[in-house]
Amino acid sequence: MNEVKRPRKPLMFYYAIVLLALILFNALVMPFLTNPNVTQVDYSEFMNMTNEKLVSEVMIEDNQILFKGKNNKLYRTGLMDDPELTQRLYASGAKFSSQIVEQMSPILSILISWILPMVLIIGVGNYFSKKLVERAGGGAGSMMFGMGKSNAKVYVKSTSGIKFDDVAGEDEAKEILSEIVDFLENPKKYEAIGAKMPKGALLVGPPGTGKTLLAKAVAGEANVPFFSISGSEFVEMFVGMGAAKVRDLFKQANEKAPCIVFIDEVDAIGGKRDGRIGGNDEREQTLNQLLTEMDGFDGSKGVVILAATNRPESLDPALLRPGRFDRRVPVELPDLKGREEILKVHARKVNMQPNVDFGAVARAAAGASGAELANIVNEAALRAVRDGRKTVTQADLEESVEVIIAGYQKKNRVLSDKEKMVVAYHEIGHALVAAKQSESAPVHKITIIPRTNGALGYTMQVEENEHFLLTREELENKIATLTGGRAAEALVFNQITTGAANDIEQATRLARAMITRYGMSDAFGMVAMEQLTNQYLGGDTTLVCSDETSNRIDEVVRKLIAAQYDKAFGLLKDNAPQLHALAKYLYEHETITGDEFMEILHKTENPPALPVGEA
């Protein structure tokens, strides 16, 4: 366990690289750095300047002539066989002399110029390296200039002050981790029955869900030292340095036990070992050392290893076996109640009006992570400051949700009347199709104010209650709603625009998932033809079918979207008066709330059509 593996390449290998670099530097770079102010001229130019008495001083060397003009500039030219040179220099009135150079032995020159400096460099380097190793308590050669020293950040006795009360929306994760806290506080209770606490717990979830915050909260609740380091900090240029850092980290942890060691983004060193030649040998040595250290330390001392990742599928199986990271703690995106609690936690530090409805904000921010919710509260506070107010209102929070979703309002972008009308009909097309379908989320807000993310307008739908299962009908309704904007353009203007690009992308992705992953196609039935990868990082997919099947999938996707487009077109055509009335109102006011939308929709029967086309 305490054996220090020798690097595969000796230390002299790196000194040889330094020596080679020094030779190349002297051979290629130094000539350009020597006498940078000397101008190279032809010998004929030197003769002309001498004849015209423009030379003041001349130095004749073995292989060149250096001379100074009366303009105080320095020149250089090559040495040639010129018997009349001395006479011309004397006639020009210039001061001239010749340099006698004692020839040094080539071997002695190399010894003094190259070998002696390198010997001094190696000697001094080894001396300081040994001193650093002795000071750190490691074996000789395990560190070089402190590079094998762990640079983990240590928070002793919870100086960060983070407790479980500061983490909301992750009740299940807190419940699992509270057992670790109890073990660190009362280890004898577990020892009495013969139970052993897991040595490692892996926090898995999307970015921004609070994995690092939960780890700090565990240390805060247990009131023990907390070592924090990122997985990428173990990876070094020199082979063996990452493994030395792992050894040093666990040595420090054992000295301060009970404590918590937290490795963020552990996939940087814990990736699967595929055995390919030419892989990252340093990363594999670091991973091997981590596995060895986790096997070697005594769990009864109270050293708990926590790690976080959003790529669990990429981790090496040896890292996840019992005795290492054998407890997996999911840290998922918060649900409706969790989002509301997270907003309340972050609102403690902000001056809020007492009538703020956090539930409404949480419903509008569906799918937001804890970090995004914190950003929403901060954006609302910044908006209040810009408006000269000392408290945050409901309107500030609702506007900050839109900022996170669609970006800031782009007030300097002015649409032409025609473009503004097209955008108005496009957005009303989405909203009207959604309103005329059952099992569809209510419209919350419609706007045609351009945003910084490139959107010229958007329609926001907010579910009254959170759904975890979607039926085939609900998914088809979503696709129809996405095609409603393009259908409204075609119905009213008899032409289409580029404004539906994002709608088409979302509709295609949803339709393909219905067929390849959800088994909602009569053509294929309940068969999975697509695999999900990087679940927490965008959810990329890979087809697992033949080329013929892939072509059939494309055709079925096209037919599914076309059928929903025809349905949306028919709904808009049947409700043309409402479409015109709502578009006119949106064109004039630029923003419609959900209540205003439903009120106009119910009251309108035969409104006058706008003179922009025929339905």
C-alpha cells in the first residue's frame, strides 16, 4: 500500500529534453537576439561609404567587418580578400583596428558552455527536490519542486457555515447523506452492531443541482474538516505526479480524521480504462492510485470520500464496486415544491415584498436547476435596483424568469410593421392551437418583444400541476402547438418565414423520440431504436438500427409532423375570427397575459379582419 511506483521514464529523460531545448535556443534564437541594432549591408555598400568618408570607426574580425557610420549607426558586412582595404580606410580618415582571437579547444568550449551549466542545473534541482520531499514526508523522487503535493482546499470545522437548511429541493439526497453525518458524529453506535459505513458516496446529477453544496452541508452538519479538490487538479504533465497528489491527499485526510474528502468532477480521473495503446498513461496511474488508497484506508477512522459527476456512465466499473464508491446519491432537478423551497432559501438574503407568490414563479420556471433559480432571484434584485426600488416584487421575479428562458429584452431592435404583424400572427398561432386542444398547458404569456437570444417573440405555457408522465395524445398536442406558428403564417399571409426554425427543431426531436424511444408508433411498435447518452449533459442520442430502418424512421417522423401541422392549420382556419382579433391586440400592445388571452378568446365571435391577407 505504501509502495511508491517508479515513473516509467527516468528523470534524466526530462533533463535531456531541457538540454535539447537549450541547444536549439542557442542555435536558432540567440543569433537573432545578438546585436539587434546592427544593420547587415553588402561589401559594395561598405566600399561606397568608405570612399564617401561616411565611416567613422571600423573593427575587422576573423569572419566579419563591423563599422560605425558618422550617423552613429552600426553596420556589419562579410570579410573579403581586399588588399587595398587598409589604404582606403586610411584615406577616409576612419579609425580602424583588427581583433586577435585566441582559439579555444572545441572540447573545452563545449564543457564550459553546455556541460557545466547543465550539471549545475541538475544538481540544484535534485537538492531542492529532495528537500521538498523530506519536508512533505514522501519518498525520494516522489515529488519534483512540489508538483506531487496535493492542493486541496481545506475548510476546517465548517468555516463555510453551510448546513442542510441551506440546501432545499433535494430532500431524498439529504436523507441519504444524513446517515453519513450520524456516522461521523456517533461512530460507536454503528460499531456496536458491527455495521460499517460506506467509504465513498457518489453524487450524480445535472450541472447546477447542488452536488458541491450538499457535500459542504454534510461537513457542516458533522462539524468536521472538509477537503475539496477537482478531479482535473490531479492530472499533471509529468507521469506519476497525479498519483503522488492522491497519496498526499489521503495522508492529510488520515491525519485530520474524522473528515470528508470531496472530489468534484471525478470523471476527469475516473474514466473507463479501455486498454488502448497511447492513452493517457498519467490519468490511468492516478486512477489506479485512487483505487488503491480507497482500499487501503481504515473506514472506522471516519474518513468519508464524497465525489460528484454528471457523467456516471463514463466512470470505471472498479471505482463503483462495493468498498469504494458503493453508494450512489441522485441529485436530480427539483420538482415544483423543491423549486419553491429553493426560491425561498435564496430570497432570505434579498429584501422581498411580503405578497410575493413563490409558487407561481416556481411553476413558470419548470425544469430549472438550483443554480438557475438562484440566478432568477439575483436577476430580480438587480432589476429592482435598476428601477430605483428597495424591495423585489412579483413582477421582478416573473421578468427574471423570462430573462433566464429567453434573454433580456432587446429594446434597440425595431421591427418593421410587416415583420411585427407576422410575428404577432406566429405567436398567436401557437397560443390558439394550444388553447383549442385538450390536455394542453394553459397559456401564461405571449409577447413579440425581441430578446437577446435571437427570439423575436415567444409564447409561454405553464402547467398548473407538474407532470411526470406524458400520454401519446399530449405529445401529439405539443407537436401541433409547435407547428401552429408556421400554420398561422401560411393561413394568413400565404407564405412562410424563417421564424419557425426553432419550432421545427423541437417538433422533430419530440416526434423522433416518440418513435425510437417511447414506442408510440404503429409502424414499429414497442421497440427501442435509439440509445440515450450523456443523460445529464444534453441527452444526446444514438440510433441502434439498420440503415433501412433509419430511413423508415425518417419517413414516419415526417408523416407524424405533417399530420399535426394539418391539425393545427385546421384549428386556426376554424377559429379565424379569434386569430385575427388576438393578433391585432398583440400587435398593438406587444404583450398579452394569459387572462387577457382567454378573455378575448371567449368574447370574440366575429371580429373585423386585419387588411393583411385573406383567411
